[in-house]
Amino acid sequence: MDKKEINPEMGQRIRRAINYIVYIEDLNSRQDAAQLLEKDSGNLSKAIKGFVTYAKTYYTAICAKYQSFNKEWFITGCGEMLKTVQPAITTTNNDVVTAREIFEMSRSHNKQLADISDQLKEARNRIDELEEENRKIRARLTEVQGDRAAGAGTIAV
């Protein structure tokens, strides 16, 4: 196979698969996906452009790491990118959801929990500040009451 042989459709399939990996692995970039696949990120752009030799290297690595990818799809474009359809799960409310939807709900809930955790930390810090302020006020009040009891006269506030 000539390194200059180009198949733009295969390149598009590599792009789609890499974008999917970036999404499901919650990566920041395609370069992160290349690193995850232990491949040269410089060659990723060549694979996406459709250079068959580089595309083959990538789809081989993808299929080795993720058994759900359909190798035939990479080569011919026939069939689906993933070998199996996501199984549906029926909830107690008889709603049907896919594993992908559950993943998205979980991701959303994790984000909400992180936000709540941040709010709780801020509230705890504010409580600590108020408790310190309260301690200082009590100390000053005790001091003032002591001055009054001793007949010190004028109170400086």
C-alpha cells in the first residue's frame, strides 16, 4: 500500500471515530485521543486527511482498544461505526433509556454534585468567618462589661 494513497471517506470515518472517543473518554482534544491510543498525534492529521497507511494504523489501534468499533466500517464504510446497538434499559417508570442517556444523566448529575460541593465549601468558609467575627464581638463585649463593672467610665467602640 502506497503511503500517498488517499481515501477521503476513510479519513472522515477516522475523524468520526476519534471525535467519538474524545467524547466518551471526556478528553480535551483529538491529540489526547492519539495519546490514549499510543499513536503519534502528528500522524492523526494524515489519517483524518485520508492517507490510507496512517488511517489503517489508527483504525487498527482503535479496534484493538475498543472492541465495540466495527473494523469493516472503517475499511468499507458499510454498516455502523459500532458493532452493537446500545442496549435499552427500562426504568421503574417504564421509560426506555439507552446506556448513552444514562451516561449523560450521570455526567450531568456529577456536575451538579460538584457545583453543590463548591457551594457547601463556600458556605462553610462563610460560617467560619462569621464564627470568628462572633468570637471577636463576644471578647469585646466581655471587655466592655468588665470595664463597666470596674467603673472605667467611657466606652470606646
